[in-house]
Amino acid sequence: MIQLTERAAAQIRSEADRQGLPAVLRLAVKVGPQGLMDYAIGFDEPRETDHLIELHGVTVLVTRDTEDIVEGMVIDYVEYAPGEHRFIFYNPNDPRHEPPAED
């Protein structure tokens, strides 16, 4: 199952409200050479082939053929540098995965 931190969910809900959209977010994964993974997120509408996951007031859409790839993933929203925020993806199935540092 995918996890979405409350910080990430709050940012998604805020941006959806700003754009006048429902908080329905598609998570896309592209698997490249050597199994390396690239991630993309964006607002979208559900399709028949999607698995819908409800987390903190956000519906996350994942295609059924990528469910195994994202199993155990955590999506967070962090301050990457002073004043610079971004979404990050912790995916234990990604060869580049490094567990988050403990605070």
C-alpha cells in the first residue's frame, strides 16, 4: 500500500483547491534501464484500469500494472532547501532507494 504523509496530503489538497479541482492525484511510474524509476504526479480523473487509494482526504490513482512497483512507497512533501519545497518518493522497490534519515 502507498502512504502519503499529512504534509504531502495538505499540499495536494491546497493546490487542488487553488485550481478548483478535486483532490484526485495520479501517480505515474516509468521504469527505465537497470530498473531505475522516475515518478510523476498530477491531477487526473479515474479510469477503469486504476486502483484508487484514499489517504488523508486525497484520492491517489495508480494503474493496476504498477501496483506492485509502488507497494510500500511513501510520498512526502519536504523543504529541500531554505524556501524550496518538493515532493519526494521513498520507494523500497527502486534500486536507488535510500531509507529516510531519522530525525
